[in-house]
Amino acid sequence: MTTTERLIASADAYGAHNYHPLPVVVATADGAWMTDVEGRRFLDLLAGYSALNFGHCNRRLIDAARAQLERVTLTSRAFHHDRFADFCAQLAQLCGMEMVLPMNTGAEAVETAVKTARKWGYRVKGVPDGRARIVVASDNFHGRTTTLISFSTDAEARTDFGPFTPGFDIVPYGDLAALRATVTEETVAVLLEPIQGEAGVRVPPPGYLAGVREVTRERNVLFVADEIQSGLGRTGRTFACEHEGVVPDVYVLGKALGGGVVPVSAVVSSREVLGVFRPGEHGSTFGGNPLACAVALEVIAMLRSGEYQRRATELGDHLHRELGLLTSTGHVTAVRGRGLWAGVDIAPEYGTGREISERLMDRGVLVKDTHGVTVRIAPPLVISKEDLDWGLAQLRAVLGVD
């Protein structure tokens, strides 16, 4: 039995089977490359679902984390620490907002946004107690807590996990008329992904986000943008909403905010919105801890340079041109996405998304399938054009494209 086989067998024996990972066991990683326990190298075209926008073991982020590890890592929010104020101020400035509520995981941040919207609805908008409603989109993915799956349309995410949390209205993604018709006086927020990642990197129709912004302003409703996957450089802008010149009322951030080093998430908004909280009403032992703040501060500094947004734009244009050629061959039925982010629908006769992912793994490329036919491509933003081209050549090879 190889080391890989032994470790996978042990994981299967002792780990809950809530994931179906590809049969590779990663031991080290650097930049856009990972090396397994057998010494085989793999090009990472998933980047931890955008958590690794800046690559594996990015030296600036590792150095920031190491320096903080020698000082203080956790105080809880019972006390102030010397990295918190700068983190909040700089993240608020990056977002063009006024206040930050830090958490750890993306799901925690979305839960926090839900609580924020409801409390704002009762305290500011004047919705009767217990009547607040939030409009969401079909095929969404905001996390896997009980509340968040309550408004999922994915049967796999919901089966056997009820009863579910009430207070949500689901409309088709991209359908502005349906959204407008669903908003009532009791609606406190519209919660959307500017680009739906788990659904297969679905980009809404042009003008949709701007239309949502218009409706929410007209009806005194918060526009909450879940930019956990789409934000922080992935699409070629700091935030995906910027592609339509839209600024939401609330940003929900995570994944890349922690640089792939530590879990960091946050809700960022105005003083009017986040100011509804009082001490004791919401919190997290680890949220906004010194180590998280130190790493996130370096992430913010890197984003301010604009380098990563430019790389995502330039390499993203190249990625989409190359993938677009596959649709003309019939091997691929559709390509969606923006920046260094793409959902590629494989023609059924060439294999399922899982099968294509496994064949790519055999050729040294790691991607992830979703919804049966789709392969997601989201490399670290630090990937070189040469490595990206090599990865695309492997995709052409497994599809049998000449």
C-alpha cells in the first residue's frame, strides 16, 4: 500500500464522509503548485475556492503571520489588542464603508449579515417584530449552517436537516422583475452573490446588479453582497459589484481575506447599519483576533497595490479566450465567468465533471467539479501565464482536442 493509499484509507475510516475529495494527498505547496506525499507536483486551478487568491505560502503573508505568532495570537474581544483598530479602519477604507464586524468563516459572516439586516429592519426601518423578510436568489450558496441552508434550493444541502429557519423569499437569480415583485414593506434585505460560485460561476445578466441597487434604494431595503468568493481581486476588480459600478449597503467578505493562512471573515457596512449592535448582542471568541488581523492587514495592503486585480483581468481575458475556443469544437457546451474564474460545462459524451477532474489530476492539474457537468477553474492570482497555458493544454488533452 502506498503512502497515499494508506492516508486516504485512514481518512475514510476516521473522518466523516461529508466530502468526496479527489484521491490526492497534498504535503507541501508554493505559489500555484502543490506537491503530494509521493513527491508528485500538481498545478492548483482551484485555489481553495478563492481562499488562496495570493497563492500557497505567500511570503508576505507567512512573514506577517510568523511575526504575529511571536507576539500575541488571541485575546478574545474581552480586551482590545493593538492590531484590531488598524484592521477595521483599513478594511472599511478598502470597501468605502465606515464599520467592520469581524468573524472567522464565511458562513459566520453571512449569518452575521442576516442578523444585522433583521436588527436594522426592526430598529431603523420599523418592521414589526418577528416579521422581517430577506429576499435571496435560487441556486445560491452562502454556507451550510441551518439558517443558510434554509434558503438553499439545493436538495442535497437540505435533505434531513429540517426544520428550517423562516423569513426568506427565493426568486430566480438574474430575474429583476421577480425580485421587484417580491419586495414588500416587511423586506429588510436582498442578499445575493454578485457571481454565483457554487452554482457553476454564473454571471448575472448585464444591468442586473445595478437594477437590484435601484430597487433596494427605492424600497428602503439593504443590498447585501456576498463577495466571499467573488471579492478581493478574483474577478479583476476588488469587488465583483464594481463591474456594474454598484456599491451595496453591506459587503460580506471571507476566504481570501485570510490569505489562505487563517480563517478571517467580516461584515462591512455603514455606521447606520452596523451601529444597531450593542455589547453582548453578537460576537465571536476568535473573530478579529490578533493573528487574523495581522494577516488580513497584509492582504489589504496587497490589494491596494492593484497588482492582483490587474493580473486577474489580463490572465482572465486570456483564460476566457482559450476556453471559448473549446465551445467551437463541441467538447464544451458553455463557459461562464469573469476574471480568473470560470465554470466550464463539459459535453456529456466526453465525461462528467468528476471524470474530467480525475483525468486532469492524473496529468498533474487539480480542479473541482460541481453540478455534474461543470468544472470550475479558479487559479491563484499569482499563477504565471506559462503555467496557466500548461494547465489549459492538459484540459484540451483530456477532452481529446487536437
